[in-house]
Amino acid sequence: MFSPRVLPPSLFALAVTAAAAGTALADDTSPAPGGALHTTQNHFLAIAALDPERSDALPAIGHINADYAYSRALGGSGVTIAVLDSGINAAHAEFAGVGKLVQGYNAFNGSADVADVLGHGTHVAGILGASRGNDGGGGMFGVAYDARLLPIKVLADGGSGTTAALDKGLRYAIGKAAIANISLGANSRYDPGALQEAVRGGLLMVIAAGNEGAAHPGWPARFAREAWANNQIIAVGAVDADNRIASFSNRAGDAAAWFLVAPGVNIYSSAADGRYAIMSGTSMATPVVSGAAALVKQLWPALRADQVADILFLTATDLGAPGIDAVYGRGLLNVEKALQPIGDVVTTSFNGRSIRLLATAVQPSAATSRLWQLAASGNLRAIGLDDFRRDYSVDLATTVSKPAALTLEQAFGSMDSRIEVANHVLADGSTVTVAWDRGASAWQRNADQEQRTRLAAFSFVSGNAAGRETAFGIGGMAANYFGAGGMQLREAAAFHMVPALANPYFSLVPDAAYAAIAQQAGGLRVKFGVLSSGVNQALASQPGPIPFAWMPAASFQPLPKAASALIEVSQSFGDAALAVSFARTNESNAYLGAQSSGALALGPGAATSSLQLTGALLLAPGLALAGQASYGVTPGSVNGSSLIAEVTAARTNAFTLALVASDRIAAGDRLSLSLSQPLRTYAGQLVLDVLSGVDADGAQTRERARFSMVPVVRELRTELNYQMPLAQDASLRFTLLVRRNPNNLEGVAAERLLAMRYAKSF
């Protein structure tokens, strides 16, 4: 069956012809009993061994992105692939390893003799599963180099065969192999009974499309289109090094939905004589696909044959006309994509609720910064399943944002809000305070937007002779009314210019609107107030820069909201004052200022009860000392919609000590120096309940772990502010800020910021 022909020196060619070559029938529905078989390669060049083995020796590896699998130690281990062909040369170095070849089957005589004289089967087997790292290797390894190969001889030594032999070989493979590689074709349609048995037996069949350059695959690959094939037959065409359909390759035609292409031109692999050879044909492309199927099967042995095929179909790289087309079918095999999730990666909570892992987002606050350190240390991992129930280990660290560092723009923005303040005393003694935001933010300057003046904050305070007072405001002005900002000493002190003296639990209701009433009797004053973040959106809707760094990202839906109710009792002693306040803060879609969603959601909200003690002392004219200490308790909760199954009761605290002076260097100037610890958790745990594993049968295991919410270190913040008027319409301000262990994060370098701002009204 071989016709030798003369080739250039150093090359010896053997042209392999079909035993009874014929073209595929267009729509022939009559079975042909005992049809002839033929190999599906175009030429066979025997050459000397190439360089020692190297990772890129098989060009197909790069084309199909198989290095992604090898970098994860995947090689088809544990998977058996039946090679229905002319046999395999068991003495070849690529197959000499113990257990590489399982006992074969000769479909002609029922023996175990699968010696390969033709060489076709050995070449196919090398592409499929040649060993990696063997001492006698010739510079290549198979796509599934760790897979076991089951040689089934269905082609005679001369290359001829019958469908009867193929059927016997196929029936032999049922139950012994997960995948059958069939790099051969029949000259006509024939009785598919054995193929149907193989489908029922759970076998995945990868079959060469044929080398006639026809519009449709040849038989038996064309049976892939039949309903009974159940997606368990993959027809394979060949492409060249440029991913163009090979001139000899049959096209996808009416089997396009079950058709893949793979490299099949000038493929280097093992030869029957113990050496190596280059061959071309759909016979060479087919084991590339079979090997890829083995890589998928190794990772997820519970997958059915039809699922493995579907994964390869859905992840193929589209070639030719968009979508499934009549030339390339589904497209080029892509191993990397085949091993990646398809659809959502979903896990379950402890009570069985589905959670989309990749829809997770967490923005910790200073009080919850421990979450980021848990993520950074690799403690926040979970197993998720894709649409095919394949398990993936997901490191949720990428979903947890690092608490933000202080930026220069934030410092200037804060300074702007304090500089552009106008106080008005009305005829009835009421006071109105208005803060304006002037100048464009960075994103406005980048967009060349004009500068705008916008309202940043507003407050109104009115009292009567009976000592009753009403107050309301927006934009975070509550800090000017409650706590140190609202204390009454014999001489006024600018405690409001020290942000750290504000009630730290007001940060849970950022830039809030407030309303309050107060009653004074002698030196005793009682205030009742409410705060709400609901007005923020109205402020943010103004044209001009967005003033609130707090405004959440689009990842957090619905947006967080918060409200607080408090009572404060204060006593003034002339040169001193004391105040104690109790607040109840309810957060919705937030927890201690942190925003979270998806797998690491901390819960639908939190209710925090807090106590603040504040004191002030006038040390000398124009010099005052103030301090505050705050403590809070947030009850624990169980969350069935998150992998954070439980958050225990959390305890938090904060403190500030500040010195405030006026008229030190120039008339009307103000100086403040403060040392503070922002809000920090000092007691509390979270419980993580995750899907931790899936065994070969698909059975799931869970794991529960407890983690402390207490950071190892505490942030200490030192801030120096100086502001002086330069003229009636101008001022100069300096700010020096030092944060040690910013956001209570261990191992984070101290932040230092020095800023100067000159402002002039026109």
C-alpha cells in the first residue's frame, strides 16, 4: 500500500494512500456494511531526531495555549485514552515508561498484539501523550503527556481496515477509557451501532474530519451531528501555523456545531522506527483535541463526556465568520479558556444560598481594616463552581480594597471646606454658617471643566430667651454643634477647626444632615438630635466637584445609608466644660463604615450604640485644651447570604487630645495641634464558612474558621493646623499631618503630608 518516491537528500518519504479511498457522501442515509477505513494524514516524512526535549517542541502547544495547563502541573494524569489506529510502538522511548501503555487490543484477531508497522498510530500517540522528561526523548512531548494510552489496533500493517474492526475496537474501549481518539475515516456512511453503544457507555469520541478538502466532515466524524450522538463526538479539522484551514482538511459543514480545528500541518512526533517524523493531516489535529479533553478530565473527573465536549466547544477561539460557521465550526481549540470558569463562579453559604464569588467587593473602613490584612495573608479563600459544576479555588483578596491613603487633594479639599466659611448673625441672634467649595477637583481639571462655586455645608442655629434652641444643617456640620464644637467656655475656642475632636461615630453617617433641639438651664444644657445621610445625594447632584470622598463605588448596590439619634448633656463651668453623649447609629448596607457585597458581605447593616465623653479647659486667654474619648458596641449577627456566616459583637473606641490657640502670631490667626486615634475595633470576630473542597465524585466539604477583627496595631494621627488672615478677603493656611500605622494596618509605612493653601475671594 506504500508508493516510494524520490525526495531531496537526507529525507525519505512514504506516501500513505487510503485502502479504498472515497469521498464522503453528501446525505447518504443507507448504511454500508463493512465499509473500508483509511488514515487521515497527507504525508509522512521520516527525519532524524531534533534537539533535546524542550517545552515548546510541539508547535501545537503554543497555538492552543496549553502552557497554561502545564504551568499548573496538568498533563492528563489519571486519564486513559484509547487510540484506535495502526497500533503503537511500545519500544519507543516516548512510551517506555511504566504504566504509560496499558495492555492493548488487536481488533483483527482479539490478541494483545498492537505492534505498529505503519507508523501512523505511533505518530498520533506521540502527539497525544508522548512522555515528558524521558531520557530518550526527541525534543517533544504530547499534549496530555501524563495520560495512559490504550492501543487498539484497527488498521492493518498496510494501512487498510474495515468498519467491522473499528466497531470491535470501539466496543472494547467502552468502560476502559474515558476518551477515544479516532484518527481515521470511512469511505461512506455505515451502521453507527457501535458508536451508539459507546455514547451510552459514556465514551467521548474525538474523530478526524478527513483530508478530502470537502465541505462536510467524512464518516464517522459526521455522525457528530446526529441527536443520538449526545454531544459525545467531536469532529476535528486541521489548521496551519497561521490558523488557516488546511487545504486538505474537510470543513465543518453540517456538523459545524460539533466541529473544532487544531494544528495539523507539519506536526512533529514519534515514529514507528523509534525515531521522529513530521506528518500533516486531520489525523494529527485529532490527538491535539483528545489531549486537551484529557487535561480537562484530569482536573474534573466527574464530568460526563458530553460536558467535556461542550466545554471545548464553548471555549474555542472563534475563527472565520463570527460564531459557528461552515468552515471552522466552533473554532480553534483553546486549552487555557477550557480550564477557566464558564459562566458565574457560584458557591453556597452555610444554609445553601447561592453566592456569586466574582461579584464580591469590599471597601474596609479603619474600624474593619483587619479584613484587608486577612485577605492579603491569603485567609479569604473559597471554592466556587462554574456552570459545569467545576470547582475553582478563588482567592478573594482581589475583591478587598486596601483602605485608602490620604491624598494631597483630600487634604486641600478638607482645607477648602474650612477656609470658605461665612458666619452670619441675624437680627434675632440666630446664626447661619455657610461653607462653599471653590475650585475644580482633579477630575474636573483633567476634563477641562470650568471652576464652579457650590454649597458644601450649611447650618442654622436659633435660640430664645427661655434657653430653648433649635438647629439644623447639612454637609457634616453636626460636629460644630455637638461635642467639643458646641461647647461653651467663658472665651470662645475654635474647637471646630480640629476634625479629630468630632464624634468619631459621626463618620458612620458621613457628611450628614442633622436636626436638633436643646434646652439650657443654668450651666446645664441638654441636646437631642438626629443625623441622616439621605441629603448627601441632593448635595452631590449640584454641578461642580463632588465633595465627599465617601461616595461609594458603583459596585455597592444598593448604596449605603445611615442615620443616628443622640442625646447630649453638657455642663459649663466658665473656664471648663464637660459633655457626655449617647448615640444609636443604624447603618444600612454598611458595617462600621465598611461597604461590602457578595461573598464577603458583612450583613445588611449594623446598629451601633456609642458613648462619648468630652472635656475642654481654658488654660489662658486664647489657649484651650480639649479631649474626647468614645466607646461603641455593635451587636453580632448571623448572615446566611455571605461566606461571612457570623460577625460577633464588636467593640470600638477612639480618642483625641487637642490644643487650640488664637491670636498667637497675628491678630485673628488660629493654631491647633492634635493627637488622635481614629475609630478602631478592640474586640470582635468574624466566622468564615466556606466550601473547601469537591472530591472526584462531586461530593462537597465545608470548612468553618474564626478570625479576630482586632488589628495588631493602632493608628495614631498627629495634625498641626495654622490659619491666618492676610486681608479682609484672603487667608493662608498650613497643614502638617502624620499618620502612623494608617488605617490600623500593620507593616504600612507612616504617611506624612505637608500642605499650604492661599485663598482669595474676587
